[in-house]
Amino acid sequence: MEKCFCVWLFVCICCNGTHAQQAFRTEPRNLTVRMGATAVLKCEVLRASGIVQWAKDGLLLGPQRSLPGFPRYSMIGKRGQYHLRIENAQLEDDAFFECQAGQSESSDGIVSGLAFLTIFLSYCYLFLSLPLLTDPPDPPYIIGLDRDEVKAGTLLVLECVSHGGNPLANLQWTKVNPLHHLLNELTLSGSPKAVEGQELTLSCHASSSNPPVHIRWWLGYKELNNTSVAFEENGGMTTTSNVTHRVSREENGLRLTCEAFNNGTQFSKIQAATLLCENLCKNVHPLRTDPPQRVFIDSPPEDVPLRSGTRVLLTCFSTGGNPPAELTWFKVLTSKVSHAQPQTLSQMFVSRGLNLLLTASDNRADYRCDATNKAKKTMSAHVKLLVHFVAVSMKITAKQEVLRRGQEINLECLSGSSNPKSDVSWKVGRMRFALTNQLPGVEEKPMKSLFGGVSVLSRLSLNLSSQHNNQKVICQAYSPVLEEAANTFYHLNVLYPPEFSPEQPTEVQVVEDDVATIPLMVSANPEVFSCIWLHREDIRHQWSDDHSLEIRNVTRKDGGLYTIKCENDEGVDQTTVELDRVPPTQRSKDPVFVNLGGTADLICVADANPIIPGMFSWKWLMGEETQEDESSLLTIYNVTRAHAGFYQCTASNGIALPASVEMQLVVQFTPVLRKGPQWSKVASRGDGTTTAELVCQAEGIPRVEFIWGKKGMLIDLANPRYEERTEREGSIHTSTLRVVNVSAVLDYAVFSCTARNSLGEDKLDIQLVSTNHPDPPSLFRQVGVTHDSVTLEWIPGFNGGLQQRFRIRYIWDKAISFMYVDVLPPDETTFTVTGLQPLTTYNFSVNALNAIGESGYADNGAVLTITTKAPSGVPTRLTVAFTVVFGVLLLLNSLGCFLGRKWKNRRDKTSTRDYLFICGWGSVPSSLSNKYESREKINTGAQRTLLIDSGSETESNVYESYTAVRRRKEYVARRKRATDNMQRHQETDEERKEIRQKVKRSGSGGNYLHLDLYQANHFFTVLYAINCSLDIIFSSQGIKKAGQLMDDQQARRDYDLPFELRGELV
């Protein structure tokens, strides 16, 4: 049944496919992506017969899958799939999208539902521009390499680290030494059979390895030393060892072993055979006790210095012996080391490691390894290490116990043992040492000390002052080899009598009736001291905890010299300070209030001696000086709101410092409400689920109160459906009325807001309406104009309750349709339209749009007519050059067209028309073409709108609307008329003479050459005519080249034509 249904459907589609209706298989859905990501909106169309394209906020993007003009947009998918892919999504992509399939002969057009693409931000970037400072990096070091030798086949992870540097260092690995690897084969050759008393010769060969291995021979547990070794290079080092041994009967049946051993990797490999003694030999028991034959230690060379604080590994090996030996580590004769590693047993040897963290005591210390077994014979190996270390101790001693100012202190610093010798230096101050601020010390001859190091004694003599009190004398022992230091300090307690600071003031000024504070800056040791203040031999007692003198309500008799005497157990010191009284002013405590339009009097009274003319000056602190007069009265007539603010009165009699006082002038006025389209309307859905906020803002002094009404009745603010909140900031008062659960029946009405104070009131009606399209802008006007741009400004209207944007429409006399510019950012009310032609009259209009619809044009559809200015000219030299070129080209043009016309008579009408078009006679007049500043490829497939770049503000869109069919018919008729007229017209001598005169006038009138659009088009037409004529005269293929030239010219002209006029009409 299903199979029959499928066949029927297929036949139906094949037979009646030309009459099938288009339908959506998949419609786009809302999508949210992070900025910078890739978004894909899906759209699939069944039986697509019309043009399928996407629209963004109502603007068609075009039917081509590459979507020219939108470099980040493309249509992807298989046949029937038209998915919109948006790469590197930006905030400008946050819009409504819809998928459309246009009308065709067999189907009506279809449009999908709106899909909203939301772009959200997930990161914030902060860019700082700072001066570039370069610093070299620290020397690199490698982490993870504990030993110089590593066994092949092991996993080794190394990390190269370098600190510091700006910019950061680039790290690069290089291999300096050859790769280490182990041997693969060990071969034992020769016969292990011999007669008693005869010599036996065997050979052992180790394959290539790096480093080369050592070969040892064993007979039972006894090592054979009568050997010879040879090394050869073969992709590494090969080792061959030969051994010669005289056989005895006791050795019959013993195991003869060849061992290849690497000290660095602790790798060993053996080959063994059984010794057979023939004839006279007899068997002996192989199990017997033998002492160890050899003990040795693998360690760093004794003459290579090691740094204190680093780790080294000492490994003790023992070979031979039966049973295997037991290894024990000792330090300095009898001190047994307890932290040695466990003993390891290999095939022919035993080993035990000792991991040391080097300290000063390890320098030249004797480390011993003992090997013993049941044979009770001990064999030992010794090693000594060379360790560098800083001073192990630091100590400072002083000769004097009590220190006083002016005395000399003698200090001795003993630097403990160090290897190598340290340099001792002195400093007074912080613990962080600076070599550039050292004190001279006397260094004694170094002495031998602990752990094989040396100690140094340094002496310092220092003359003490009060600045040395509570300071630290630092002694430092620095090792230039290790680049490390050890230090200690001695704390100075210097006794001295009171001392006054150099910053102690000698003169203090104070305003009369104010509080005077004379600071006391004194120090002493011991810090328990007493100070007295004397003024005209009278003692003053009003000092604070820091002994500063405070004088309240200063009068004239308080002026003069003050003497301060301070004393402690070490002595007495004194100083003097002069108190200078400044003429006082009487401060106006309360602001001065005046009504708008009234007269304000500001009075300033000074108590000073003497009173001189011109000692008063007034200054408005919000601007420049207002008045300078000997009078202390400032009168302001006809007060406006601009006079409000703080005024400063300054009095100066030339004796002491000037004194000032500030007073505030407050201008009172009736409330003034903010009014306009955005204040008189509020939009909200009336479905009972939203809340509307009505805002009323007034400016006035004194305090403003608000009264709300609805439909002429006062609103009961106790009703829970209404909430009112009033805020005040200076003279600005704002009242917000919230209407909860807005109902279209109950709340779509006119609300009234009344602002009232003691001087008057103001009223504003606010209409609560439903969300709708915006109101038209108003006061559309010109701000500026240049030769290629116009700056416009307007006042926005009510936004309809949604975010609105603005669109500018303009046209000029030679344009066949309006041009539109979308204003960005959307809320901008000033915009510059660029890419205009000079000396051209344009008509501008502006309207508003939101998500619901668009408004009418501003000022009831009024048109703003603006003429652009003339462009700047070209230099005089270019003018002369253009004149000469024009003259020559005009002559060549006349000659070429004359010869071409004679040739034309031999051609049919079609060829004639093509030739005339090539030579300039059939060119489209400039009035039929539009000039576009952009040179981007225009989307030739878009059917409703054409997106181009007009050279306007960044991210602005300019597009031209049209009706394709009507425009094409008009263009066909217009082109036919123009072609017929041009064919009938022949350029006369008078016309050519007039053109030459125009060129001559334009080139001789000044330093600049002015070309209008017609002259520029005629100039390029002449160039094409010359090329055409020369091809006809000098080439037998002239007709073919002329045809190619016509095609190229037509392509270029088509590029400058509006979208609907391009291409060939069929």
C-alpha cells in the first residue's frame, strides 16, 4: 500500500509539477549565540520554484548563496535547503530574520515566521595602552634532570624555565651531546675446557653502546684480573675483553662469567660457561666462603665544587665474595649514616646509594663504604666532596654599652666559616643591602675555621648622631662565587637631648576668632621630656598630647613670638615661632534668597586695621570676577536663574594675607515641567499583565510638590493599583507614577501632573496609550554642508513604547528614485550623509521606525532642500596639462568620427548603431545614471531592495527601492528615444568650438580646473572614440575589437546604473 502511494505521488509530481504550490519543510526558529560564534538559521523549501532569499529586519539579502555585500553571511545546504550561516556573530546581527520564496508561474510566494537571533556577550575586554619596556630574561634552567646519565628506554620529562623578561623569552631546545643508549648483545667466545696446568683463553665482545661498558671476568665468586680490553667506535662504542687463566683442579665445575657493566646507568649483562678440567682434574665442592674482592664508590669528582643546598647521590658497589657482601655507609671515621638507601643485589654485584642534601659540614668530609660478609674480611672505599657554602654564622660585638650623640662607636663583625672566602661590608639602614651605600670597614686576615672554610673579622668606627638612633648597623658577608650573602645587624640606641626638626615652622598665620595650632616637631632620647610655651614671659598651658599649642578664639593680643623650651635627662633645647593674625571676615551663615526678576544684595563686613579703599573684591565661583570696588555691597538687579550659585568676598589691606568668605545666592522660581513628545505619552500593553510608569519632572525652588489626576479627577494614591515616588536632586524634582496591571478599558486615558510650590504651578497632560508605531520627528534642520556631505539634525517624537530608529530619505533632480540611509546608532538625532555630488541640490526627509511600523516624515512631510558646495580644485600645472590633452583629443576625436562615419555607411543598421555607441554617439546621458561611491560587487539578484555603500557614516545602510517591471519599461522607452536622437545628431563645428572654449576658459581662469559631471563623461567618451577610430584605421580586425570594446564599456556602465536598469532586456 505504501509502495503504491509513493509511486502515485511521484507520477503526480512529474506530470503536474509545474502547478505545485511551494511549502516550507523547515522554518527558522529563534536562536541565541555568543558573540564571535557561528549561527545557522535553518530553512528548507519543498517544490521551490520561486527565488528563495532571506530578509533581515525586512531587508532582503539576495538569492545568491554567497550573498555579496555580506561577507559574513552565506546560504548553505543541499538542494532544497537554504540555511543562513552567519560567521563571527556581532551585535549588529541581533535582528529579526525570515525566509522567503518568491512568486512563480506555478506557485504563490511564501514567507516564514519571524526568527529572532540574539547575540549575547560573555567576556569584557579591557585594553590598556602603556609604554613598552624591555627587559632581558633570567638565565634558563632545566627541571627534571637529577643525574647526568639516564638509562635508555626510560621516560624522561624535562622542563625549561626562564623567569622575567619583557617581552617573554622564546625557549628553544638543542641537543649538545650524543644520545646515550645501552648495548644489545654480549657474546662469549672460546672453549671453557682445558687440562690442569694449562692456560685458558676466552674473549667477550659487547655491542655498540654509549657510554662504553666495562667488562669484568668472574670465576665462581673470584674476579679475574689478567685481562686485556679494546674499544672501537661503531655507531657508539664497542668493547672487547680477553682473559687468560691457568686452570687448576680446584676450579673444575666453577662458573666462568663475562659481565658487561655501566657505572652510570647501573646496567649489567652477563654471559657464562662452566669450566671443565680434563684428565687429571677432580671435582671440588663449589659452595665455599669468599671475602669481597672489590669495593668502589660512584660519586662526583672530588675537585669539582658543589653548591651547598643541592643534592648528590653517592653509590657504593661491591663485587665478588660468597655470600654477597653487606654494605654500610660512614661519615668521618665512625659516624654511621642511617639514612642510606636500601641495598640492591644484582647478578654479580651489590650496591647501596646515599642521597645527600649538601651542607657546610660535607665539605672535605670523609664518606666511607664498608663491605663485609661471613668471611669476616672488610673492604672499604672512601670519597671526599668539595662544597661551597656561605658564612655559617654572623656576630656583631660593641665596645661601648651606653651610646650618646657625638661619640664614636667601635663595632666588630665576625663572619663564620665560609668556602670560599666572603667579602664583609657594613651599612646603616634597612636590612635589604645596597652595595652603593656601604660604610668603610677594616677587614682582618682570614682565619681557618670549621668544615674546611675560613672566617673573616671586620671592624667599623662610626660617629653617632641623633639620626642614628633606633637604626640598624648591618654587617653582611657576601660570596661572589655563590652570589649569596649572610647578614646580621646591631640595633643603635643613641641618647641625645631634645632636637627640633628642620621642618618646624617659624611662622603660623591664623584668622581672628579662629583656633590656632602651633605644631611642635621635636625628638629626643630618652623620649620622656617636658616642654613649656612662653609668650611675653607668660607660660601657656593649652597644649595637646603631642605638645602642640592650641589657642582658641584668637585675638590681637595673642599675636607675636612664642618660645618653646624642651628638656630631658640629656639636656635642653629651645626655638621660637611667630603667630601672625589675619584680618577676619564675617561669614553669612544662611543663603540669600531672592525671587526671579528681583534684586539681590550681598553684604561683606571685614574687621581689619587699617581699612583701605579697594580692599574688597567679589567673585562668582561659577565664572570670572564680577565686581571690584571699595564697597562691601554687591547688588544684582533683575536676577535670573543664571545668577544662582556661590559668591566669594575677599578682603585684603596689604598687611597680612587676604581673607575670604563664601555666600550662596538662591534664586526662587515657579516650577517648570519638562515637556515634549517623550514626556506627554506613555505606551503599554493593556492586557492587565504590565506596569506603566508615568514620569513627571519639574525644576523649581522652593520645594515642589506633585499632584496626579486622571480624566480630570484626582488619583487616590492609597489605591494599590497606583504607586507614586518622588525624588529630589538640587532644584530638579521627579515624580514617578506606576500604574499596575494596565487595562485598556480602565487606564487608556489622559493623566495630569501638576507641579506646585509657593510661587506658582505648572501642568502637564500625559496620555497612556497602547504600543504603536512612532510619531514623526520634528524641527528637521540643516547643521552643516560640504561639497560631498550634509549634516542634519532633528528632534525625535514619541517612540510608540518601543525602541525607535531613524531613516533619512533624499533625492536629486537626476535621480530616478529615492535613496535611504538608516541612522546608526539608532537613538542618534544628528547624522551626516556622505557620498554626495558637489554643486547638486538635494531634497531630504526623515522619519522614525520601530518593530511595529514607521511614522510619517518630519514636519508634516516637509522637504529640506540643500545644495552642496563646490569641490576643491586641482593645481595650475594639472590645469595646463588637461588643456593641452583636451585639445589634442578633440582633434583626434573629430578625425576618428569622420572616418568612422564613412565606414558606417557600408554597414547595416545594427552595425551602424553598435559603432555609433562605441564612438560615443550612443552613450547614455548622465541624467540616466547614478553615481555610487562604493566599488563593492552589487547583489544583482535582490528583488525589493538594493544594498550599497554610499560612503556615509560607519555601518550605515543605503538602499534604493523600486518596482522592477515599471522601471525596466521606462528604461527601454528612454533608451530607444535617446538612441534615435543621438543617431540623428552630428557634432557641428560650432559645438566643437564651444567645447574648446569651455576647456580654455576652465584652464585659464585660475589655479584650479573645475569639471562638471557632463564634462567628465564627455572626456571618457572621447577616449573611447579615439580607441575605436584607431582600431578601425590601423587594423583589419577593427570591427571585432570595437565589439569587444563595446562589451567592456557596457559592463562598466552597467556597474554605475541602478540595480533594476542593469543587464540586457529580453
